[in-house]
Amino acid sequence: MKQLLQTILLGLSIGVSAGNLYENPGFETWNDSDDLPSSRQWRWGLPKGKQKAFERFARSTKEKFSGTASLHLKDSDSGRSNSSLGFIIGGKEVKRYAGKVLYFSARVKQISASAPGTVGISLFIKDADDKVVTVSAGVDATGQTDWGLLKLKQPLPESTTLIIASLMCANGFGNRGEAFFDDIVLTVDPADVPRSEPAPKALTSNVGNSVPDGAYVSFYPLPPSWKTRIWGGCSWRDKLGTTQYLSLTVGRNAKKYGGFSIFNNFLDRAYDISGIAPERATLKFRMTRNTPVQIRLGRKTVAVSDIVPLKDGWFEYKVPMTAFDGEKTVSNVTVQFPEPPAPGSLNISGLGIYTETAGHARFAPSKEAEEYRDSYRKPLSVTEDGQPRPEIRNGTWYLNGKPYYFLGPWIYNRTVIDWGKGSNPLNIDHIAYRKEPSKEVWKVMGFNSAQISAAHTNGGSALYGLPVSVKYREQENQIREYFNRFGDTPMVLDFAFGFHEALGADNPAKRKELDQRLGSWHAFIPFCPEHPDGDRYYRDYMAGGVKTALKNRANIYTYELFNESAYGCQCRYNAAEFARRMKRKYGTIQAANKVWGTIFDDFGEVASITNFQQYRKLWPDWCRFSADRYAEILKRYAAMIRTIDRRPNVYFTEQAAGLPPQHTGMDYRRIAEALDVLALEGGWRYGFNSDLTARNEMENVVMSGGSSHWFNCDFYQAVAQGKKPVINNEHYCTRIENGIRVPSRRADMITSLWMELLHGVSSNYTYVWDKRAWEARTPEQAKANVINPSYKSSSLLNPYNWPVSELDAFKEFRKEFDPYMERVMPFPRTKPATVAVFYSYPTLRMKPFYTWKFNSRMTAWYGALLHAQFPVRIVFEEDLAAGLSPEVQALIFPAADYTVPETLRHVEAFRKRGGIVIAERNAFRWNEHSEPLPPVNGITRIDADKPEQMLPILVRGGVTRYGTITPADTREPIRMADLQLIDRGDFKLLFLVTMGDLASRLAEVRLNLNDSGSFYLYDIVGKRILLNDGSAQWTAQDLKRGFRIVLPSQQRVILTLERKRPAGAAEVSQEDVRAEFERLRKQEQPRIRQFRERQAELKKNHADDRVWSGVNTGKCHSVDLRKFVNMHFRDEIAGDKKGGWFDQGGNDFANMPLGRRTFAGVPFTIIDPAENGGKGVIILYGKERDYFPKAVSGIPVGRRAARLYMLHTMGWGRHNEKALTYRIRYADGSSLEIPVIGERDISGWWGAKAVPNAKIGVESSNSEKDQVSMQCFRWTNPHPDKAIRAIDILSAQESAVPAIAAITVEEP
């Protein structure tokens, strides 16, 4: 019940209870003249459009928590407005509350929301320095809820100047929502605060699609799992589902009988219409044109003759259901135009079957579909199948008692597309092109395994209750044939793709409800595993996939539970469990508040948080909890699979996303504890001067170069601790020269496989065994499809990527490696590290709060050590606590700004034992909860961007290197060299490579060994013995003096040291080695000269790409965009539909130079968001961000222009696809449009790329990307004599998400 005092004061102008600052908090009265809760209009902040921005803005007496009324808000507009009602306290009044704690709460009942967190409450607080604090609490559901309590509490700065307390029904751009609000409390008096009660709890999720009033069957919005097909010169103008009617564009090339179908291909998604009388039912729809139409329903096509004009200009089309010969079920409808309609737009609404009786049709039951479901519901438990699988010993694989290496490709779970009819259009006579993947093909290729992506979804989808395909028998037969071809080949099976898209098509509301509450990319863990239905999704998918594999005798030895994992779900289930665990950890809320710097009353408030990143000092605890939670999820699903697959020697892994992954809510130490095997992805990139940047997260791995893959492998070695195999489940090996894909060489693959082995990897699966033949019908098309590097550039069966002659790389590797496999594979694999690089998870977790790139720094420091031949390993807090092994002589801290205090004690202990400690200058500044730490003495500090400063310190300190590589040809250092040594006593293997030198190098190699006796030094690639001044043997002292060897560019050199002379080996002297080097360099000179010429050309292009010539800067004037920008350059929380840039968290443009700047030779004014209400850039709608505005109109110019310069860029986007349009409106009333086309006028923002009509403008970086940029587009005005009145900017509403930061006019 409402407070008695509130009731007594109803009707008074101030309308508040004692201590409650909110006017008319129960909405018991209403200011009808202004349509506001109270008479003081200035109290209320409304969105642009005022009350009309809402579909419903009213006092309601039908719904209330207490009293007689509540506030009803509804926003159905998916446009740019964040519809909320703000209550404002400012001026002198706000000073009364400065320095106090502000409490804000509301009773909320949600009716619907387009996304979780859309409905809620928020506080906006600004101080005299314009620093802003925002906190919010939302309803964690999309469907209807009961009444619940949302609460916020925030200390007010002493200099507070403004408070806005908002009730939100559509928080976040593009969201929609409806809710009732009641019993608002805004107070600084804790006595007025309601006691903790549950937040709004979901009653039911919205199921299916809405049906228009009176329709028995509605065909739009699309019925669950139904699809469309459109043809004959017609196309969809708007994305289906975004408008209330079907919106078509009829092209100029429209043909007779063009039209569209709405249909489904499932046994159990046909509508049952047997219960209606055909004579009392009509198929009808409305259309904006009067044109001949015919309708096909089931098997019968009927011309529509009953067409009635309506008052609103539309036409109603009707066909009696008797015309369709008594159809009992409906699974499709087709609308065709016998004569081509005139070009232009055409809209259709209300397409459906209507009856005189109430109710809606149900889906016809399918006995066949239920029998199929039952086949997967039956319990299955396989304990033995008699097939060979490896065991894990010594940190690697053993098969039949011996170390074993698995090698194969990453393959899709189907072969119909790439090996069906017409799938070898180039008539390539090679078994890999002719025959489907199989054990037979694998034997020829040198493969002994494969990584299958992904587990088949048919069974899991059926278990979950999704519809069953009419082709299920054919699909099951194809699966059976697929697995049978591989026989007993041991395989890895992942659960990458799932059926979440099918669920979205069948029940879009449920898909949104289940979405993982993680703002950043999480495509492969799409749903919240804590939600009961999310958990059931994963269980059903995995159970169905495992049963499908086992019943077809697939020999799966490793299950990859998640692919490219990204986890950190801030759902209500996790929030509640987090609160429970924090209560267990801290005991009292007071103890937790002291650490977190918060003022929670109890752990119930903690459980109601929907955005933990708002609390900086709490954030590390949340990240550790999330990491533990993910490890528990992995254990849970592995245990579930083991109830089905109980065969011996079956293992579990998950594959990370990133190099290594940087997700703050994941910790690979915990993941390693939960799993049997650790899986990574990535590889080395071959070629030079490759200035590439990935366009999306998938390509981020494909494009990675530099030292990142060495670091990636050694990171996983560190978490595996030599106890668990590390496998590469998605290996990339490409060659890029001067920014374009060039054909790979077999040596590239062989070198990569050896390098991975020497850095701890025990299995390799190369991406990807496909042809993409449908895109490449000629050799020219095959080249064109991949020459611009992308994931397609990894197709192993594209003859341009991998010429057929080079496909024997895998078999050649096996011939080279297999004789040494038993001696190479066991752990410890290489000699122990003498330098330890510390990986600081406390610093990684705080990534949202700094702007530098954690992994880039880690990789740079690690690479400096590796390439100087210091034996290096990565260590964590646990390793320091256990004590580093005596071989470790130096401890390095590249990125450890945040540190647990125990680490400092361990550092001091290491230093006291005589170890060298080197740290970046900001290391050890804070503990993990952002509290300052005392100064740390006795360590050497160097600059973050100058890791080479540590090398002379280590050399002077006498840190051991087992070998060194120095130039013997010139003084130029040997670039990106790697030296690894396997020491098995009387057998040693030495691996050498230079990945950074364009040409072959003559190197002096010195080894630091302590063995007695002598060895043969054998080159296993060249099958020759290196002579030692005429002798065939080398002592340790001889090797310390050194020997010369040719290091071909980006090719392995592998030497063994053996007591017994290798059979059949030739001999080469040191003079022969030099002669070989001279011969190679002579052969390489034309290629080097050509490359240098191209490099000089590119250098010139680099400069030309960054400046427009002929700009008259004295005639340039900035267009004022301050009223039109909608986002900040900085984004703090990914996916919250607030903040800045493309809403990707730290992957933003936070380092944008502000104020008056010159880019590409053009003066621009960049808006400072701090001076413009937190907004500095225009971000528009795109399919990846459909909640941004679709257009900005009426930007005033008011002057003539010879040219316009737009500083813009795009997220996502495609080549040759329109990204946006600039509409120029002249003062004389005329206008013209400037279409902006991807890769012609605009480019992506990752990296820096000029395009024909745009130079590279501003270049910067962020915490996740080394380089980000915007382009400067120039447009020459064909009417310089006419003044431009205004500019409109319109999104093309395609894949691109446009960003516009500034516009400059150059006057004639």
C-alpha cells in the first residue's frame, strides 16, 4: 500500500510525501492540460517529440501496484529516440542534496520489451566539472512480468549541478517496450526507501508472431519458421519484420508472373484449417495498387477478381476459400502478377485467411515429426566401439603406446555443396577435387584426422521442439554416408553453429529472451547457459549431435564444447549466484562495500544489478566469478555428454577466440582445470609488407601476423603446464604480398607445422577443406574470389590459394616429421625457459577502464625476447606462488598495472634469490580493486613501447640462452628469428627460422651445450651433414664457437645432433654453405628488386592516400553538427545501446583528436562530446546495429560550395554496396543525392584504407585495435553558384553502419 502521508497530500501542487522528492509518485492525479503527472512542466524531461514520442503516455487505472493508478508508457517506434520520462532536479534546489546518498526506486510491471534491459529506471548525475555518472537498473526479460521493485542508490558529488531520474520503457536506440510504473521514490532519506523486494519476474515469454485482429491465419508477420522467396524483378524494399506491411520494389526489369511466396518446409508448421467452413472464410489482403493478381494456396491458383477501392487509397483483394478446393492444411501462399506492375514501390498488408468465427488456426499435428523426435528421445549409452583413440600421457597424445600427432583439415559437416554435381568446374584432376572427404582421400593427402564443424543439428533441434524438415530422411541418409566414408578415423567434433537461427525464425521473442547478456560479440555462445531454456538448448544440441555421430559409428575422440568462445553473461541468474558467492566471501555487505567502494544495503541489491561494469572496484570480483561460472558450464556439459558417450579415451576441449583471448569474464587457467585438452586457433602469415586489417572477428584471426601466433602457442603451453595436449582446431596458413593474396607454397605449411610443434602444439587442423566452387567457375573467378584477403583466402581447394602442386605439403611434412615423432612429442618438449613473462589477469580484467591494447603489448615484449633467442615462458600468479624453477633467471612484467599484493611478495622473493626483474613503468600501481599500492623497489623499469630496452639488461645479467642467431652476411639483424632446442641427451633437434627477412640470410649459430663427446650435425631437410673444418663431428665447444647456415626466408631449417651418423647423408662444408648462400641471393635478386620497387611505390601511395591536393583552406568552413550527433566517440559497455561509436565497448574511437583539426589536408571541427551533452558523432542504422537512427535531416549549411568534405567511415559494410546517401538541398528548392558506395567512397574503420573517392582522414587506435581510421570523402558540387540550404544524411539500411564525424564546405 502507498504511504498514508502520500495519500493525504494527493492533489497538492507539490504532490510529494515527506522526504520523497518525486512529484505525484503514485500518479493518483494528472495534469490534463499539459498531459503530465504534475503542474510544474519544467520538472519533466521528455524525448524529442514530447508525449507523441510514445505510443502510450497516460495515467492508467486498469493496472496499479497500489492505490488507484499507475503510469503507462509504451514505445513501438524502433527509431533513434530513447523513450523515457525524466524527473529533473537542478538549480539551487539540487545543492540541498549535494554530498548525500540519492535513492531511486519504482514498482514496474513490464508488458513487453524488444530486448532485456529495455524497461527500467536510471539516474543521470552531473557535477560542476561536467563529469557525468549514470547508473541504471533494468528488467531482465523480454516478455510480460509481474509487479517488481527496481532500486538504485548513488552518492551525489559535493558539486552536483543536475539530477535526472528517468523511467524507461524503450532504453537503447531502436528498442521498443511497454510497461506500467508505480510508487516512485526519489529521496535522500533512507527511511523512505522501500525494503528489498524481488525485481520484476518474467511470467511467460512471447511465443510466435502477432496475428492481426480477425485473421484465422496470418501470413505476415511471417508465421513461425516460414520463409519467403521473391522473383521476377521484384525485391523486398524493407527488411521483413521491420514494417507493418510487406514492402516491395518493382524493378524496371519486372517480368510476367513475378511475385513472391511465403512458405515452410517442415512437417509440423502447416496450419490446420480443417475446422473452418470454406464458404464462411475468405483469403484477403490490402494493396497500394489496383493491378491484376493471382493467388496460389496449396495446389490451386486463382485469379483475384474481387477488388474493392478503399477510402485511404488502398485496394482490398478477396478470394473465397471455396475457390481452393477444400484445402485442409496450409503450408504456403503465393502472390503473382500476371502482368508486370509499373516500376516503383508496392505495399501489401493483412495477407491472411479470415473467418466469421473467432480464434486462430493451430499447426497441424504430425505423427511423422513426433516419431522422429522420439527416435532422439530414446536413451543411448555407448560404452565401446572397438575403434582406435589416443590416450593422454606426458602432455601429448599416445596411440598404441607411442607418441602420436594428429593432422588433418577443418571440414564442414556436409559434402553436398562442394562435391555434388558440377562442383569441379575447373576439371582439376586431383583426388581432393574429385572425391568427397574420406579415409581414402585422407591417406593420399597425409591426413589421419579431421576437425568437423559442426555437430549436426537435426536431432537437437527436434529434441528442443523446433519443426522437423520434410527432408529429414534424406538428411539422415546424407549424414550416415558422410560418417561412413571416414571409417575409424579419429575425429574432433565441435558444437559451433547450433540451431539458434532456426529458433529465432520460429520464436523471435524467445531468442531475444535467451540471448546471452554480453554486449560484445558472442555468436558461438548465443544464449545464456544459466537460463533454463538456454541450458536446455545446449543440452539438446549437444545430446542430439552426439547421438547422431555415435549411431553412425563416428570415431570422435575430442568434443569441442564451444567454438571461439565469448562468455560473461550478466543475467539475473548469474547476478543472484554472484550475490550468494560474494556473501560467502565477504560475510557482510559492509565488508564488501569497503572493498568495492559501494553503498549497498544488502546482497539482495547486488543480485539486482544488470550492469556490473558500472562498479569499477566490484568489477574484478564479477570477472573472477564469471570465469568460474564458465568453467562450471564446461564441466556440466562434458558430464552430460559422458552419460551418452561412455567409450574410453574420449576428451573435451573448447576453442578460444583471439590471440590469446581477451574476454574479461573468462580465465584460461580455470578453463584448463575443467578440460582435458586446450584448443587454440590462428597461424603465421607468410609474405611481406602486408598492411591488412580484419573486417570482423572471424577475420581477425585469419589476418593476424607478427609474433602473435608464437605468443598464442606459448600462452596455451603455459596454461597446459605440460600435462594436457594443446591442439590447433582452426589453423590458418596464407601468403599475402603487398596486401593481396598470392599462392601459398608447400614450405609455408611445413614450416608452420614444425613451428607449432616446437611451441607445444600436438595436433593441427587447417582451415578450410572447401572449394566454394559456386563462386569460381573459371580460374579467373577463383583468383578474384580470394585475392582480397578474407576468410575465403584460406580455402585449401581453391587452386589460386593453394596450387594443386603444393597440396602435397601435408604428406611431405609427415615424411619429414614421422621419423622423429616419438622423440619430439613428449613433454617437456624443449629446454626449460630462463626468462618468465608475467601474464596479469588482474590487468586484463580492467581492460574496459584503459585505452591501450593489452595483448599488443604482451606480444611485443614476448616477441622481443623470443627473437633475441631468450628461452621464454609465460607465467601466472600461481607459478610465482609455487616458486619459479631454478632455470628462470629473469622475470618480466609488460602489462601489470593491476596486481594482487601477493605478487609483490613473490617478486621480492625472486629478486632476493638473485633474479632480474624488469617491468613497464606503470606496473604495480594498483591492486585489483583499483587501490594504490606502495612503491616497489629493486626492479628495472622501461618504456611500454620500447621492449628492446630489456635485452642488454638480460645480456649483461648473464641470462642463459641455449643458442644465438647472428648475421654473417651483413650487419642487418636477422628479423623475427626463432631458435628452439629439443634435448634428449644423445639426440637433440634444433629448429631455426627467420620470418621477418625478405631474402635468405647467412647466419652464425652458436649453441650453449654441456654435453661431452661429439655429435653429427645433420640437416634433415637437405639430408646432409654439416662438416666442422673437414670433420663430420662437432663437440659442445665446437658448437659454442658456432657454425654458419643458410636461413631461407620464411622456411624452416631443422638440424639434429646425433651420436650415430645418419645413413645416406651427403656432406657440406662451411665453404659450401657460403657458396649456397651466394647462389640463392643471386637467384633472389630480381624478386627482391621487384619487391623494393613496389615498396617504394606503396610508400608514395601511402602519402598520397592521406592528403587531398588543391584544397583552399582559407575558403573552408565547418558545418555545425552539434544538434545532430547522437553518440560519443568513447563506448564503455558493449551492446548496451548507449554510450558511443558502434556500441562495441573498448573497440571504439575514444582517442579521436578533438577541436579544430586538419585531416587529409582539410580543416575540420571535431565536436568534443564533453561540451555537447556526451555526443560527438553521427552513427546511423545498419543491419548489424538496427537500433540507430535511419536518417538525420535538415543539417543547415547556408552557403555556396565548390566542394564538400565528409569525415566518415563505416562499421561492417560490403564492397560495392551502398552505405548511405547525402541529400543536398539547395536554397532554390532543388536537390540531388550523393550515393556513398562501400570501397569506392567509404571504407571500414579497422585499419586505414584509401578508396577511389576518399582519402585516409584521421588515424588512431583503441584498446583492442592497433589502427582505426576515418576517411575524408570529397564531393565536387555541380552547382557551385547555388547556395546549399541543408544536408540530409540517410542510411542505406544495408550491412554498413555509417559514422559521420564532421563536414566541411569549401566555398567557390
